[in-house]
Amino acid sequence: MRILSWNVRGYNAPDKTRLIKRCLDQVRPDILLLQETKIKEEDVNVFSRKFPAWKCILVGAQSASGGLAALWNDSVMDVVVIRSTRWWQWLKIQSFQFQTSFFLINIYGPNNSNLKMQMWEELADIMRNDRENLFILGGDFNAILRPLDKMGSVGWNRQSQRDLSSFVMNLGLIEIPFRTWDFTWTNRSSGFLNMAKRLDRFFIAGDWLESHWKSVAEILPISGSHHYPICLRIQEESAPERCSFKFETMWLRDSNIRKLIEQWWKHNLDNPELKQINREAVNHFSDIFNGVGNQGRDMHQVLGVIPACVKDEHNQRLMEPVSMEEVKLVVFGLGSDKSPGPNDFPALFFQKFWDILAKDILGVVEESRAGGFVLRDFNNTFIALIPKKAEITSFDDFYPISLCNTIYKIISKVMANRLKQILDLVISSEQSGFAPGKSIYEGIILAHEVIYSIQIART
């Protein structure tokens, strides 16, 4: 389905009929929304004469200004007018293609800020009283939504911008972005006098994201008015491809997120069916992998020639059960927005909901310590390739880095913190690199001093 909207700035101009027909031939819309037609109500036959295959509903212009019109192809949809004012048309669309109905509002925003605010209030009342239906708002809003919607040195009506922004935010409207350029209106001047704005746009509201409709908007490069035509293309989405879950930081702004996380976390952990399935899977694969072929290489011969640096008392300290303080210190020491790895839960998630997750995280870390292994799901990583230079010719030109799961980072960091306590025992004093308080450059300096001393001795 295609919805075409255009502020034609006067339909009666000689070339406007030709331009509209050109738009219809190129886009083949199912419905055409026109603003500022400057045609009076009694002249509705103007459209039926020039577009006999199209049905038309007109809001007449007043004193040769304004005016709205909706033209549609009645073979693909049925259109009923719910209500109209000088500045908008509220239409109910019954689409034969999608076998569903939705509301479409054709908008022509007034120049006067007070009238514009009145229009937003009228539309807000309509949409607040009908939250269950899908809405599409399209047309010339005669206001920019944000400062970036303007190009040029001339100022803009800041009050109108704030009013439109409040209208959009309060109703939870979603703007359909244009996939072409950014501006829909221009003053058609050249040089430093040129000015452009995004005044025309489409918004959607209601359970649109759950309707499996894909929406794309574009600006058409057809001149003849200070405004360019805009087109909204809607089609049914194919079955979405399965993609990995990603925890979005912006969800933390929702006041209900804590309650939802608590419910989901408790449900997933206390689900008896899930636990039973998990036990059966573990038992099944344990029998397979522990039966044969699990004879690891005997490392005692190798370890026998390495001097023992760690004493029993040190080893006992290393193998103590993990405490909650150890885990909390690590969790809140991680970078909150670092790459979360395949499970897509960043450290910020665990920090924000620590009171809910703490016992389970401690259990996972302690289980890994006691069992001597990390579950495979936690040990999965993404491999990211970082280019070494601008021109890449082979995989040798990349640095591979591993993006680890946050749980894996917590487990490994807890173990690393414990090992730090005995590093001085297992690392020789000559080791200068990758040890706290030492630098790899110490070896370079030492080598320089040795060479210098040899040279002095020879002389």
C-alpha cells in the first residue's frame, strides 16, 4: 500500500494537474493526500473531472487559502470520513489488501501558533480516546520537530517546535524516517539565502510495531511547489529472521523494568520443568562423555620438574569458597558499557539489578571454582577483527580479539584477584613485563646498560 502526501500550494495553477498526474504515474499510490489545494467545497467536481477513476473527499478552502483533499482508488480500499476541520481530515481506511482497517489523518498545520496548539489538542483528544486502533498521521505539519530539521540562517518558530515535540512525545508517536534526503520544503532561493526545512512527515501510533507491517517513507524529487511530495510505502513483513537477544541500556529508563526483571528472573530460575529438562540433559551427556575417551594426558611428569612455589597455606587461601564481597567488588569494577559478548547482557545490567541477581551470580562463580570449569555457554565468545592498517589484503592484517560474556569476565576476574596475592611467589624477579609495578621497558633499559658496560670494559 502506498500513501502519497503533497502540499501543492494551489491546485488551480495550470501545471499542478500535470504534476499530480506525474506523481500518480510514478508512485501509483492507493490514496493521495493533498494540502493547501485552495479549492472551495463546491468545486469538488474539479477533481472528479480530471481524475475520474478516483474517489474524492474535500475540505474546502477559506478565502482562497488552505483546503484539504483525499483521493483514493476504491478498488483497493474503502474510505469513510469520521470528522473534518479546516486543518485536518480524520479518515477510516478499510484496506482490501491487508484485510484490516486503520485511521489516517491528513494534516495541514496553520501558521498561527495558537491555532496550531488548538489543532494538537484536538488530535490528542481523538487518539487518547482510541488507543486500540492503528493511526497514521501525514501531511504538512508546518513545524519542525527538532533544530536539525532546518537548514539556513533564518530562524524558526521555537514555540511551534516545542508544541509539536510535546504532542509527539505525549502520544508516543513514531516518525517514519525518510530514506532519501532530509528536507521537504525549500524557499527556492540560491546561495546564502537558501533555506530548507522538514515540515512534511508521517507518524504512526497504536500497536503498529506488532502488526507485521513494514513502513518506508521517501521524499520524491518532483518540483512545482515549495514542498516536495512524500510517500509512505507499507507492506507485510515476511517472517522475521531469528536474531540474538540484546539488552538495551535505554530500557533502564522505564520505571517498570525492575519489576519485570524480577518476575522474569524468578520465573526462569524456579521453573521446575526447565530444571527437570536440564537434569536429564546433563545426565545423558555425562554418561556419553565420561564413559570413554576422557583419559587426559598425564601431566605429573611435567609438573615434577617444576619447583613448587605455592605452599599449602597459599593454596588453601586460593581454594576458599567465593564470598559475596569478592563478587560484588568485581561486578561493580567492570566497565558498565563494555562489549557484553554473545549473551548480550552488559555489566550495567548486573550492576543495576544486583539486589535481584546477586545470589545467582555468586552461585555461578562458586560452582565454577568448586568444579574447576566454566560452563560452555559462559565460555562462548565473539571474535572481532580489528584492522592493523588501512589497506587490508589478508587475515594477517587483523588483530583478533575476543568479546567475552559478562559472566565469564566476573568468574575470571574473581580468580585473577586471588592469584594477584601470590604473584610475587610464582613470577621471578627478572620478569619485567605484564606484572604490577613493573614495565616491559625495564628489559630494554637493562640490555642497553649491559651493552654499554661491555663497551666501556673493552676500552
